[in-house]
Amino acid sequence: MIHRCAWPGDDPLYIDYHDTEWGVPERDDEALFAKLILDGFQAGLSWITILRKREAFVEAFDGFNPEALARYGEADIARLLDNPGIIRSRAKIEASIGNAKAYLAMRERGQGFSEYLWDFVDGEPVQNRFSERHAVPAETPASQAMSKALKAEGFKFCGPVIVYAFMQATGMVNDHLVTCFRHEECAALSRSS
């Protein structure tokens, strides 16, 4: 019998996400940017809500291409607000556009997004060893520092709780419980990343 973290429940989409994506170290600039945008849309919602809409988000937001997203204007905002396939929040949509501009400004200064983010964990995934879900924090000093730094760069919807969820999802921290089969697999991936 496979033992995994309890949070995916019995939802096949959630189980697949847990088993194949969550906690896998991601080092690609644009993949990290896209994930940060999606985590911003999660604010106040459950991740499964975003996961079920992820394909619609990718299509509606031009694959989260930062150059395309940074050029969005009022007509694009109206189009997105009219799209039932995504979370229709003007504040989150406008934040995504602003985040694309902040991302591009960093890149123009020669700052790689992945390197910038991974510096908050000294370039290596933090290997936590929690045995109970309630022991996993909602935020940490690293997520607080990353959140503050991102906000200083002009990013929005990147509070420390959102940022910690982002860090978990992108493998900057391994928060699979030690009883979960993915804990050791993600630890091994981090050694090879």
C-alpha cells in the first residue's frame, strides 16, 4: 500500500499533482514565474480550485509568457474578467500584469528569477522531516524574507503564506511527510537538481 500525505484526499487530479509535481525542485525562470502567478490566484481559495482551472489559466494568460502578460491592457483585463474558466478577480489579474512587469525589470537588470528565489534557501532544497501535517508551518522566516523582497521588487499577491506554499510546490522545501513515499523521492531529486 502506498502511503502519501493526506491532503490530496481521494481526488485523482490532486493525487496526481501530489505524486508527480508537488515538491519537485523547479529551477526554470518562467516556470517559477507561472507558479507564483497561480499561487497568487490561490489567495483565499484552495489549491484544488486553481488546479482544476490551471489549463484555462494557461490558455487565458498566453501560457504565462511574461512579455505578453506585461503588455495586457484594459481590453485584456475585460476579456479575463469575462472568462468563467479562471478566477475572475480584477485585483489578482492586475497583480499578474504588474508581476510580469516586475519580472521583466529584474531580467533586464540581469537578475535571473530562479537564482534570485533559490538564494532564499541557499540554492538547495530544505529537507524538512515532519511526521504530522499539523507540524508543517504556514510560513517561515525564509518565506517572510522572500515575500518582503518580492514586494520590494514590485510583486503583489506574494505574502509569506502564499510564498511558503509556492516554496513547497516548487521544491525549495520538502514538506512531504516522512511517512509519504514522495519524501525520499523528492529528497533524491533535490540531490540531483
